Amino acid sequence: MRQDEGRLIRDYLAGSDAAFAILFDRHHPSLYAFAHRLSGDPQEAEDLCQSAWLEVIRSLRSYRGRGPFRAWLHAIALNLYKDGLRRSRLDLIALDDEELPAGLATDPQRELERLDAARALEAALNRLNPAHREVLILHELQGLKYREIADILDCPLGTVKSRLHHAMVALRATLQEAGVGQGLPGQGAQP
Amino acid sequence: MNCQHAQENLKAYLDGELGRLAAAALRRHLTMCPACRAEMEAVHMLSKRLASLSAPEAPAHLRDAITGAARALRPSAARVRRRVAQWVAAAAAAGGLIAALSFAFLARPVPAQAAFDRMLAATEQVKTCHVRQWLQQLNQPRDTMETWYANGRWRMEHWRGDQQITLQVYDGSKLHSYGPATNTAYLNISEQPFHTPFRGFSVSAMLGAFGKNAEVQLSQVRKDRRRLNQFTVTQPKDNPRERMVIFADPKTDLLLAFEVYGHLDTGWKLMGGSEVIQFNIPVDPELFAFTYPEDAKVVDKGGATEQ
């Protein structure tokens, strides 16, 4: 945790709304981006952020700087996403994690060719299995360190390392399947 | 180190997360293996592409809602909350009644369009508003509500003593209701579109929540030589045993008071309603007193008068 974040939390608990606002402004853009990337939906990202911050607000007194605040915040959002909000929507929408994004189902190759590189990459990211997608979002897009990710996922450091490697392999394979892997050497090249 | 092992370590190496000895071994392997060097370049390029994806931008309005919650929920705010517990807003009342009295939200066109239009124009100037909460709602004297309204967005908290029952957030088109999923987390329990524009503490703030099939009758009642607009909202198909009466200033169509009636075995009874609604624009306090529907039998628990 950044040194002054402990002080901000203490100040907030002592009655300073400004301290919370600083904490919020510092972390909310990243949290929202995380929620949006996880859920793929702006409205759901808002719900997730609100729920995560409410959880943070309610738990701050017991938190007391047990680890990086950023990691704690991400962990709360990820758990909420897994446990509650996302599942309730999935019950209605019945999305399949392995399913192609809407609009790609009829002719994935041609459709993906039409997309620009960023959208293709995001589409490929969304097609990964949840464990690979989570770890890539946390590290590559959110910029969290392996140790923080291990705390968030509650797993050993080695698992993070291994999962990231496999996630990258899977992502490249997905891009190549979709025909947008140009410029990327083939995976698993052997001498 | 063989190629498979080397490639498993490439990502951690590039991220600076590989141990010193393993990194040295990998570097040695890379000097001898062009395929793994190419592989490293590929992993590096993909990482760069991922890092270059633009971050979705957080909407600004969440800040008000969340910092407002932080203000209300921090431990030192509890004392303040108790002190101001009687204050709620008209819109809060709409939301709270929805939750508490289980109005069904079904649909039929609302006829009082002219009144709505005037009200929409008038309520643009309203920035904040509070209602002194009546304390007889469903025999829950500890129920209180708190609300904020700013920049077209509204949030309301419903408390029972020190326990929060619901959180509702209106985001411009929908009312999101949250309830406690656990002791600490909130779950989005419903999402309800408003069918009339929401303008703070106005008649539309209440009517918009009822859905398109609610029937609304607009009439005028007199009080102290002043005329008030009275909106009677019913849902005959789905909730014939409940009705809501909303009183508005005919000049501004700002919400002045409301009542909720239930049809029990003994006839219509007043279930609850607002006491005082305050605006940050001048409103005649005499207007806060109002008359009840003729066929209503009022159960007086808070100063209301038998009809």
C-alpha cells in the first residue's frame, strides 16, 4: 500500500470526506476499467464499481492496510463479479464463456478481419477461459504485479506465473485462429 | 534449460518477475537458441499490444454517488445520520414506497401531460429537497430515508435503525435498487426504467416509477383558498387495493406531499405519507397541509385528520 493511503484511510475513518475523495480519485479510473473489461458492459461495470466501493467503505475499518490497497480493491471487484452481479446477469442472458461474441458467430474469420487490431485483440481476450482472461487483465491491462495478483486470486506466485504463460499462449492461438496473428511468430517454436 | 522450460519462463522474465538464477539460466539459453529469442520477441510484442489497449473511461456521475455513500456510511457519520434521520426527499419517498409497499409497476399512459410539462420546466431549478419523513410506515417507526439529488442524479438510502435496508440510485434513465446480499456486500436487486423524465423532487419523480400502465387522475383540491393539484395513482389490474395520492403546487407542479392508502377489510386506510417537503425555492408552507380523498378513511397516527 502506498504510504499515504494508510493515512488517507485513517483520516476518512476519523471523519474526513476529502480523504476518501482522494482515495477514490486515485483508484476509481483503474477500477472502472477493470470492471468494464471483466464484464464487457458499461452498465454492469458501474454496478460493479458501486458495489465494490460500498464493500470497501464498509470494510475499511477492519482492513487497516493489510496489503496493497489497489490489490484489495481489485480483489473485491473480482469476487463480486464472480459471486454476484455477473452470475445474476448470466442467469438471464446465458452467455457461454466459450461462445463467440455476438455478431461473430456466422463467419468469425471474415468478421474479425474487418475489425481493427485493438478490437480483434479484445475479442480474442474475451474468448479466453475465465482464468486466463482474469490474469491477463490483471497483469497486462491493469498493471498489477505478480505478488498482487497472487493475493487477489489467493494462489501461489508460481501459479500466477504459470497461468500468465499459458494465457499468453492461448491468446496467441486465438488470434491466429481468427487470422489476426500476423506479425506474431508461431507459438511454441522449437529449435 | 531446454526450450520448453525456457519458453515457460519467458513471460516472467520479460516482466522482471523471474528469480535471479532462473533469469541467468534463461539468458544463457537465449544466447544459443534463435527460436526462443524469436519466441521472446513474440511474447514481448503481444504484451505491448495488450498494454496499448485503451482503458474504458469511468463516467463522471459515479463519483457523486460513491463519495456520497462514503460520506453517509463512514462510522463518524452515524451520529449525524441519526440526527438527520427524519429528513428524506420526495423522490426517496417514491422509491421507498415502491420497496416498502410493493406497488406493481404496470402500465398505461399517463394523461396529465400538460401538468407534467409545466412541472418539468419548473423543476429545472430545484437542486436539493428534503422531506420530513413520516414515521408510521408499515409500523416501522425506526425507518428513515436519506437522499441526495444533484445534476440530474439521485440516490436514496433506506435505513431501519442502524441497518441499511436498500440503496437506490437513479442514473438518468433507470432506477437501480440494491439490497444487502450479505452483511457487507450489496446486490443489485432490480433495475427499473422510468417512463417519464425524472426531474428531481417533482411529480414525475414519483409517477415515473409506476410504469406506463398506472392510471393517473389529475384533479384540483382547495386548501385555505389555494388550489392544489392532486394526482391519484392507481393500478386497478394488479394492485387494486393500493392507491397513492400526490399533491403538487399548481404553479410549479413541485411535489408538496403524498399519501399512500391501502384498502383493508374496513375500507380505505391511510398507510403513510409525507409530513413536510422543503425545497430550496420559496414554497408556501400552508400548502403542506392538504385534504384527503373523499372516500378515504384515515387512520390517524401522526396528526392526520379523520375525514
